[in-house]
Amino acid sequence: MNLAYRMRPQNFDEFIGQDDLVGKDKILCRMIETGNISSMIFWGPPGSGKTTLAHIIAKSVNADFFHLSAVETGKADLKDIVGKAQKSEHKTILFIDEIHRWNKTQQDALLPYVESGLITLIGATTENPSFEIISALLSRSRVFVLKSLESKDLEKIIDRALTDKKRGLGSSKKTLPDKARKLLIRLSGGDARILLNALELAINGYKDKNITPEIVQEIFQTKSAGLYDKKADEHFNIISAFIKSMRGSDVDASLYYLLRMLENGEDPKFIARRMIIFASEDIGLADRGALIQANECFEAVQKIGMPESQLILAHIVIYLASAKKSRAVPNALGQAKKAVYEYPNEPIPLHLRNAPTSLMKNLGYGKDYSWKEGEVGTKEGLYHLPEKLKGKKFYEEK
């Protein structure tokens, strides 16, 4: 068994982090004290303690505990557990890891047993439950949000692993100096499992008496520097932070989020496309060159490829973040769209209509409109919007 498994907390006293959930008199402790365990969803990043909490809860209430991985299981496995639960005299807790990977049909199959109370569900997910868990199941469960472990929490986990002689690395004579410790904590990204796996490799996989920062760096060299999945929440969180930093004209934050995406393997063309949208939506006519610059950035990124494209992206990020901002274009677009829905079928003014036949000319189509050299447009006093919208202003220059 690896170190992360051996060091898994057995009770709330050993559990580190998530104080707002498992601290004294907090909600999970109160649920156990009263024996009122309801179905729940743990939503949080990897290594934050979701699986551990499920095990502790089941053990604390003396329940039959079943653990399924949504990646490898389905309705047949659920049916087998339901059969056992129907015969048991104890409460049945079913823990489904990565529950977001069960499709709607699989989640629907779970619903009647959760609703009847035969099964108490504890689901774990790294994805937003609002989008990944069916609403009927979500309404019958409490959602608890877990956060990445803080540095102080990871410090405690390291200390416990290094001093515990029975389950940890307490028998080792190797040391972890402060610089290496801080680097280990930073590169683990708040994930206790990654932290312990890296610590175990550093202690057991190297002959050096002291674990140096160079050893820690070598262990993490093939891993991403943080939590990032191009299809998961953190992907959208970071691109949102990137856009809002440029919108706030914060060049340094914009560059930080740009590099955070690139270093974690984000497609540079995705970033460039978002910058084109930003140039029109957030800068618009305040800087008429912004859209041209952003579009040229996309073209250059396509031609050059990585890693050199990061220079081009950084160049235009600095330009866009530094540029004056204006919402005049999206505001005008929104006002015009609103008018279309409020007045969807207004007659086009006769003087703006085409008049390809004599009949249409006789009816007034195209009257008082000229399109010849030195004379283009409607006669003075005429209008272009439909009658009911005459004088309406959508665009306000700012």
C-alpha cells in the first residue's frame, strides 16, 4: 500500500482541512452526532478529502458501506447493492466516486432508492453538480463544497507522514529542509494525494540524505503545475479570470492567467479566439485597432505554433489589457436585439423598399430615395427605422 492510502484519516480527529465542514459543532459532525445522515454530494478538487470523509461517515454510524467508481461501474452494480441493502438490518451508504461520469439513465436508476431511504448516497465529483447531476437527485441531496487544502494543512500532513512510524515514514532518517518542503507544497496544488505520493518517492526513491528542491522539481517535472482540465470547472474559472483581468486593465494578472493556461496545455488558438471576442466586446471602438491586432494574433499563432506563439499571445495580451475599454458595441447590439423582439414585424418604410416593377413604383416603393453620383440616400426629413421605432437610439458613443 502506498503512503497516501496508509495515511488516510480514520476519524474526524485525524482529518486535516475543511474546518467549516468537520470542525467542532460543524454540520458533518452534527449529522453524525444526531445520526441524521442524509444523501449528500461532495464537490471539490482532487485530493481534498471527499473519499476519506465518506469512509469516516460510514464508519461513524456503523453502516454497510459500498464504494463504486463511476468510471468502471453501472446499473448492474447498483442492482447488486440494492439487493444487499434490502436484506440488511443496517443503514446502507453507497459512495460513488466521480458520480458525474454516470449518465442520466444511470443516475435515474439510483433515484427511487435514494428517495425511499433504502440507500444513502454520498457522491464525489470534481465537476459542478448543477450541470452534471440530474436535478431530481440533486434536490434530494445536500451539496457540500470542499476546497483545495491550504499550505498549513499540507504542512500538518507532511509532519504526520514523517513522524508516524507505523503508517508513515517515521522510520526513515532522511530530512526535508524548508525550501524543499515549500516547493513540495506549492507543486502539489492543494492535493494531499499528490503531496504524499511525491513525498514517498522523494524519501524512498533517492539516495540523498536530505531531500533537496532539485529532487522535488525532478519528481514533478512530468506533471502539470496545477489543477487544470480543459473540460472541467477550473478551465472555465481560469479563462474567466483571464478575460476579467484584461477587462480590468491588469496586465500582470492577465499574463499570469495566460501562462497558467499555456503551461497546463491549453490550446493557444482557443485563447487567441477569446481575445478576438474580447477586442470587440470590451474594447470596441475605444481602440479601433484592437480587433485587427487580436485577429492578426490568431493568424500568427496558427502559422507559428508553440512554444514561440506564447510571445505573440503575450504581446497582444499586454496590448488588449492596456487599451481603453468601451461597452458601446455590445450595449448597442443588445438594445437593437431587444427592439427586434419587441417590434418583430414592423413594416419597412416605403422609401427604403426596392422597386423593380412599375406597380411597386406606383405604390411608392423607393420614392424619395436616390442612388446616383452626388446624390445618395433619402431626402431630408425621412427616416430609416420602421415608423414605431423612428428616433430610437441604440448606439451611444462613449
